[in-house]
Amino acid sequence: MSSTHRHSAELMALKPGLRIHDDAAFNAEPAPHLLDSHPTAEASFFVRNNGTLPETDELTPSSWRLVVDGEVERPLSLSIDDLRTGFDIVHVVAVLECAGNGRSGIEPPTDGLQWGVGAAGCARWTGVRLRDLLRAAGVKATAVYTGHESPDRSLSNPGVPAISRGLPIAKAMAEETLVAFGMNGGPLPYLHGFPLRIVAPGFPGSAWQKWLNRIWVRDREHDGARMTGTDYRLPNRTYVPGEPLRHDDFEVITDLPVRSMITSPADGFHHGQVSALTVAGFAWAGHTPVAKVEVSADGGASWIDAALETQNEPFAWRRFTATVTGLADGPVVLTARATDAAGRAQPLDQAPWNPRGYCNNAVHRVHGTIGR
Ligand SMILES: Nc1nc2c(c(=O)[nH]1)N[C@H]1C(S)=C(S)[C@@H](COP(=O)(O)O)O[C@H]1N2
Ligand SMILES: [Mo]
């Protein structure tokens, strides 16, 4: 069955121009040039679902409850109004990126959605700090992790949640971590978790639970759906393809590697006879700031430093621009490479191979031609 027949026209109309992945769950990503304007508009924002979507009539904001329970002194059941009126409302500009972004560049290929480099976007998120809710509930000394729940179900077994991930308690208590109800000045859109979602800047998108209705404070690492085994985990040692997996080697991904993406010009560009070309895009990383971006117009033989826009939002992506000169007529390959403040640069080839194909932050290349 082709992907276009799997999903309703209404659903696809919410993501016009995006590539719908051939999967039973609704997953879509933009071509990089659709990410050229900041913040990322809802229409261009990738969407990642692990299971069925909740029915819209299950998502009534007036009756929605967010339960906070587990290792707390006073379990809470909060309405959306309680959140809006009882807690400080804050804004965070942050990149949301799937741990599988770039997976299609992994050799040999792994299971999992074959994302290009478009499974990332940067938005302004509005909500309350998760730590304020946890403090209101009174976190016990036994708390080590949160577990997050939502009504979407597994495709193969409707009795099982699609996904239930959580955060180490330190990240749950971090200033930047939100329970969000707004995106880019409007309400959180349906596909992005209306009415509530976790915003966990720097963590992979899997930690950003959508349609959030429960925060279960745990006395151990959360073991909900897609938290265990090799799901959203990287091995702490080198694995070669085909090697048997030892689950003890796998640790939860809690940070995203440095990455950049060329959003202009678009792949397949054709310019008349020009000798100079402006290359622009965005660079970001998880918890370590981006230090520099370089651009190459000769496939990586020589590099020039790009100008990096300064910004005060530590988890937002940063615009880079570079003008490459001395171009000859013919095919041209543009490459961008970001380096973080710890000196880690994007690999030219691919990130270390891992069984699930996570965190491939290899450089992005755009191909075009110059001349008549
Ligand atoms: N309830 C729920 N939350 C979820 C998911 C999901 O399938 N169900 N997918 C997670 C993953 S893997 C990612 S990458 C992000 C994607 O967020 P988006 O669809 O808003 O882009 O949501 C996360 N939160
Ligand atoms: Mo993801």
C-alpha cells in the first residue's frame, strides 16, 4: 500500500508539501529548504508518531486533566486553567529534533524510519515549568525519573501505549523544561500534542511527550513503552553491524549532537553565471553551544567560516550565512559543517554506526549547477 493511501486527506492537508513516510503511523518531514524561515511554521514542522493518533474528541481542553503522582507528597490533578492561572507562564525557543534524524545516511542501513535531515524544527514554546508542577506536588527524595503518559496507542496492540518516555529528575527540574500548551504564539497544534506536551530542550524529540495527561514520578529509570531495550538508546561501546546486542550496553540518549542544515539554496538549484553564492541555514546542538560553522563549495576540499547570528536563547538554532566566491560553471556541491564548543565537529561521512541508526549528524550537502 502506498503511503498516500494509508492516511486521510484531512491528515495530509495538515502537512502540505511534506514528504509522508511510508509507515502505518503518520510521519512526515520537510525538504530542508522549507525550513529556511525562523521560527519553523507549523506547516513545515516534521511530525513523528509511534502509534495511532488520539481521536480529536479525546482531546477536549475543558475536561483535560494532567495528573502528577508517584514519588510526590501531594498528588495533583490539574486542569488546563489550573496550569494557566496557578503557575508562571514562560516561553522557550528550542529545537525539537528526532533522534532518528539523518538515519537514511547510515551505512549499512538500520531498521527505523528513513529520515532525511528534515526531522528537526525550531519553535517558540509556551507553557509552565515542569519543576513548578513538581514542586507544587512535593517531590520525594526517592524520585529519580519522571514517566510521561498520553492516550495514543500502539499500532499492533491497542491495549498498550504508543510510547511512554520520561526524564531524569535533574532534567525534569531544569529551568528550560516545560509542560507546554503553546507553539509560535498559538495553541499547540493537534499533531504536535494539543493540549499539552513536554518540551525538553537538548533531549531528543522522543522525550517531548505529546498529548500529555500524566507525569508519574518514579523511584527508578522509567520503564514505559519504548524506554527499554535499544529504543532511543546508544551503545556505550563500538558495535559492528550484525553483532549480537547486549542490552546492558545501551544507555538512554540524553543529548543531541551538533548539526547544521543548508536551507538556501535548495537542493537541485540552478543559477546563471555567477561567481559568488550565498549559502544559509541553521546550526544547533543539544546542551553544548555551537562554536562555528564552515561552508565548502568544493565537496569539502576547502572551507570558509560562516557568519553565525548571535542569540540569547541557548536551545534555539542559529542562522549561518557564508558567501562562497570564485565559482566556475558546472556542478557544485555545497557542504556545511558545524563544530560545538567542546570541539566536536560534524562527521563528513557518518556518525558511529549503531544498531538503531540514531544521532547521525553527518554534514548536509546540497547539489546544484552554475552556468547557462
Ligand atoms: N504521545 C506521543 N508523544 C510523542 C511521540 C509519540 O509517538 N506519541 N513521538 C515522540 C517522538 S519520537 C518525537 S521525535 C517527537 C516529535 O514531535 P512532533 O511530532 O511534534 O514533531 O514527539 C515525541 N512525543
Ligand atoms: Mo523521535
